Amino acid sequence: MAETALTDHGEPAARAAGWRGIAADWSSDQRAFKNVSWGKAMMWIFLLSDTFIFSCFLLSYMTARMSTTVPWPNPSEVFALNIGGTHIPLILIAIMTFILISSSGTMAMAVNFGYRRDRVKTATLMLVTAAFGATFVGMQAFEWTKLIMEGVRPWENPWGAAQFGSSFFMITGFHGTHVTIGVIFLIAIARKVWRGDFDVERRGFFTSRKGHYEIVEITGLYWHFVDLVWVFIFAFFYLW
Amino acid sequence: MVDVPYEATVDVPPAEVADVELYHPKSWWTQYVFSQDAKVIAIQYSLTATAIGLVALVLSWLMRLQLGFPGTFSFIDANQYLQFITMHGMIMVIYLLTALFLGGFGNYLIPLMVGARDMVFPYVNMLSYWVYLLAVIVLASAFFVPGGPTGAGWTLYPPQAILSGTPGQDWGIILMLSSLILFIIGFTMGGLNYVVTVLQARTRGMTLMRLPLTVWGIFTATVMALLAFPALFVASVMMLFDRVLGTSFFMPALVEMGQQMKYGGGSPILFQHLFWFFGHPEVYIVALPAFGIVSDLISTHARKNIFGYRMMVWAIVAIGALSFIVWAHHMYVSGMHPHFGFFFATTTLIIAIPTAIKVYNWVLTLWRGDIHLTVPMLFALGFIITFVNGGLTGLFLGNVVVDVPLSDTMFVVAHFHMVMGVAPIMVVLGAIYHWYPKVTGRMLNEALGKLHFWVTFLGAYLIFFPMHYLGLLGVPRRYHDIGEAAFLTPSVHTLNAFMSVVALIVGLAQILFLFNLVWSLFKGKASGGNPWRATTLEWQTPETPPGHGNWGKELPVVYRWAYDYSVPGAPEDFIPQNQPPARRTAQGAAT
């Protein structure tokens, strides 16, 4: 495959450490990132761009929250649940966060087994990750339903600043879309792993390129990123 | 003096990137329509951008007719005038210039100039074009919906952009925002390709510091676009919600037609920050590819190596980085804290340093060069003049105290048309004259080209130079009819009429240029592979126009930088990048 790093099986590249090493890589021939495939480089750069999108969303939300003249609803109360007669603040969000972070663990294991070419374990772990992701989106749907039943709308809510509902639906919606795309991505790649596409170097339907087990890691990069973004949303929206 | 040490790499380095397996088209459809070949995608991008650009050209005619002869054309009312300025601005900045420089020139030139067979992910690259086409169709469809396109001005400032006093409030604004979101999605798919191709798919010997400046300009602009467009994306999504769902991200409490609106608590200034965090880098997203291309045009047609190559590269990178911390100089009159004005004025003026380095280096490249006044060279020279002119008025507008009285006058319009309208368009035209032979195998007609240049260059000057004077008198921008006022001297009206007549002539010259493009495709004289005797890799392809995969069997190997023109002792006045060095003579006069 074109993206294979040929120097992997050449002589080990002796490279300077630290800044000198970075400068040497960037001023070197053919590739700025040595032994990084095209797909992986592209995913990293995409994630950098996506970081700017989420930063803009979060900064806009913070601006709205800091400049509002009406009280901001207290997230601990809004997102509390009554379970067995006990009033537990933020419990649903805590569970959702736990699930999403666990899914990062199973994803990392899938990447590991992918490089060991363990088809079954890789595909299974990817499907477990996808299941965690789907659970997360399901719980988010439950949360949305609950808030909508309580009268929260993008343009108003019973407790205070209208921007609370607007920001909530927009940011969690945008993040939830990312998780959903990730789940679809995971299932599609898991299917290819399961079928053994990367062992027989079957060509892609659209691109006619041979696939690679590295795609599992690239999927993982995206998944960990979506996870990391959630940590920031959790900190800035729910805990603030 | 060559500051890239090519002698050290006489031995060819091992290939780190294996040759790509290309997608081989199986039918006419996959070869010419749903093509994954970057060269075909580039032509598709260019043709679409030109088509929508023609719409913007016609809109500018209509605006000029109204301004030059107010009251004469009953079919242009105030609402339509606002719709024309909005669509003209948005099309020119985003759908024409950004798409043409990055999607058009980027797709065509990056793989050829870095010695790759194609972009790294051709399928994603193809999707990029089709999403762009969809964005253009959504944008253009605004002309046919009830209420017409939005008239909010290209900056789309809320709250007015979504209030009922603004034309296009029904559908226009929704289509505009949707189109922008689509454009950004499409651009991201292409942009990731351009960046990864430059970083990871260069041919043997092509280090970053041997890249032609064209690639440096397009590459840096693409990185900037990937980081700046997110802000516009977020702003568009939020304003779309304000308009469609009734959220109040940007909408303060308002009374409209005596009615208290349901909005409240939003911040219009937040939109301005988001918009200009995109909008200012956007200026350089358009300018940096122009800087890069013009460097190559000047060097090639003056038969001289570019002066200070490393400084040119670092200036491009520095301008790209600095442009992210100057955005609020567009907001001096928005009521933000004066300390911000101080900060942003300082950063704005700092950008003048790397920009001035570039201008000096272009002039020093010309100095004692063997200047061939070919059509591309004429356009390159035209660029330097209009760009310096626009840059100098930028010093006026970058300073808070000078900007405040000039804000929202024709002076601003004259400034940005000079610096990011006329100047990059000069480069686009020059670049088309320069690379047309590579794309088609035929030369553009030179007589028509020279006529086109002189009419465009002198005409653009005659339009925009007097406009500065109108602005200094206080003529406001975005007014359908300035009417009569004490500060408006009779010469204002005379000049307005004069500028309108010239604008019609300049527009006709562009039609002449389009005719030249089509005519030369069939009747132009055959160009051969390297008509300009240029050094860069795209002129060294085995076939012209380059075939699928660009390079035939073997990828080229690069031994030197892109600017070996008029090297003393060399048999020709140019040495292609892929020509191996001769054995060194005693005192290092190797070629």
C-alpha cells in the first residue's frame, strides 16, 4: 500500500532528539513526519481543524454565560435525577461520562489487537466500543427528552437565561453527531476487520485502494478525540 | 548565489514514499465527470468558480450603473442594490477567489510541483469538488426564491441580517448560511488533501526548502483556511439557529415595527469576533497563494533567481501566523474596549514588516533581471503596483484614530478592492496566462492578452483610485443613492459616472479574455512542454497536458531549488529542478 512507511524495514533512522530532531524532520526529504502514513497525518490535521470548531462553540457559550444579565440555571439541579427516592445531582451525566471514557479503553485494546492481526478480538472490541458509543447517544436522547418535557427549548427555559437551552442543544447536539458518526465509522471498519479485508488486501469499493490494519488506529484517534472533547464539555458546561 | 545546498545530495536519497496505486477510470463518466484526478478536479473547480464569478461581475456592473447614474435605472431599487453588494462580495471572496486559488491552482499545481502522482486521497478530493458545486448551487438558488438573496452585506452582521427590514430575510439568509456551511465542509475535504500532499508525498529530493513559492503560498493558505473556517462555520450555525429556531445567540432584545421581538440577551459583537476571526485570515488565504504565484512568475519571466528565498518562505509563514491575531482591526467602531484597539492596531502594523520584505524581494528580483514583458509578467508587475497601493492605504485603516473617520466610507471599499480584489485577480489572470499552455498544450493569444492586461490594469486603477478621494470626502459605502448633501462636491457625481463607464469597459475586457480562453483552446499556437523555459517540475512532465499519474513510469528526482535561472557557466539560462548536477569542476562552478 502506498502509505506504507518504507523506512520501517530499512535501516533505523538515527535522529536527533528534541528541537533539533523536529527541525531535522521538517527540513528533510519527502516527508515532514517520518513513518507517519498519509491517513494518520490527515486525521491529525482534521482533528486540529475540528478542535477549532469545538473551541469556537465553547467560547461562544462562555461569552453568552458570562454576559447574561438573567440568572443562569444551575446545571447540578437541572441534570439531577431522582433514583429510588434519592435526589442525586448530575448522576446521568456522570454515568454517560464513565461510559464514554470506558469506550476509549476498549478502543485502545482494539488498536492493540489490530496490530497483532487478531481479527476476531479487534472486531469484537470495536463493536463493544460502538455499543458504548450508542449507549452514550441513547442516554443523551433520554436527557434531551427529559429536558424537553420539563419545558426547555432552544429559545427558552423555565429557569433563566434562554442561552442555556440554546447552548445545551447546540453543543451536545454537535458532539452527539460526532459520536454517532464515530459509531457508524466503527461498525463499518469492524465489518471490514471481521471479513478479513485487511489480511487479503481487498480493495475499497469507492477508492479501489487496499486497506490496512492501521485504519483501526485512525478510527481510534477520532474516537479518543470525541472523548476528549466531551471532557471539556463536561467541565465547562456541567461542572461550571 | 544559491542558498540551497544541492551539491551535497548528488546521491539520490532512497524513496520513503512508495509509488501510489492510482484509481484507473473505467468509463467516460469516471474519467471526466466523477474524476478522481486532481487535474480534472482543478479544471472543474476553476470552471465553476469562473461561472459564479461571472454572476458577481454582472452584479458589479449593476451596482456601478446605479451609483454612476442614480435614478436612471428603475429596475434597481434599494433592496436589490443591497442584495447585489452582498452577493458580489461573498461570491468574489469565497466562491471565486478562495475556490480558484486553493481548489483550482492548488489541485493542479501541488501534485505536479512536488512531484506526486496525485493528491493523497483522490476520492475525498473528488467529494470536495461536488460539495463545493452543491454550495454554489445553493448560493445561486437564492436569486430564484421569494424575497431573493440576502441583502445583509457580505459581513452578514446580526441583528440586521435576520430582521425583516433586510431584503432576503425569508429565504436568502437561510440559503446563504447553508451554502457557507456546505462550502466549509467541501473545502475541508480538499484542504486536508493539499496539506498532507505537501507534507507527506513529495518526490525524492524535494525538501520543503526546495518547494516553489507557489506551493508554499497555497500550502500556508490552506493551513490557515483549515483553522479559520471553523469560526465561520460556528457563526453560520449559530445564526442559522437564531433565524430558524428563534435562539438568541447574536440577537439582543429588540423592538421591530413597534413589536417587542422574542429575542433577548444575545451578543451581536460575538458574531463580529467570530466572523473576523475567519474574515481576516481569509484576506491572507486569498493573498498568500497570490504572493507565492507572483514570486514564481517574476522569477521565471525575469530569468533571475528569486531574491531571498528563505526570507520569502518565512515571510509567508509569519504573515499566516500574524493574521490570526489582528482580526479586531475590522471592529474599531464596534464599541469594544479601546485597549483592544491599541493591541490590534499594533499587531496589524507588525504585519507590514514581512509584507514589505516580500515586496522588496520582488523588486530586487526584477533588479537587473532579463525582464521579458510577457503577459504573465505584465500581470505580475500590475500586481506589485496595486498591492503596494492597497497596502499603503491599509496603514491608514490599521490605525484606530485614522480609521474611525474613514470607517464605512468609500475609502474602505477602495482599499480592500485594491489589496484583495484587484491585486489577487491580477495574479489569477497572470497565472492563467502562465499555466494555460501546460493545461491545454496551446498558448493563449498574446495580442489579445496584452489588450486584456492594459484595459484591466488601467481600468481597475481608474475605478479604484478616484474612489479613495470619494471616501476622504466622506461618501459612505453601501448607499443605494447618496443624493445631494453639502459635503458632496459636483466632482463626486462626475467621478461616480466616470468610474461606472470604466467598470463596464473593464468587465468587457474580461469577456474578451474568456473568448481568448476558448479560441486559443482550438486555434492557439502549440506550446510544447516548457514554453517559458521554466525550472519547476510541472514543466518537465513527459506529456503536455500531463497524463493520468503525471510522470509516466518513473517519478522525477529533484536535485536543486526551483530558481536556477541564468546560472553563470550553465549552457542554458535555466536548469530544471530534476536535472542532475554535473561533475564538480575545480572551483565549484558546478551546475
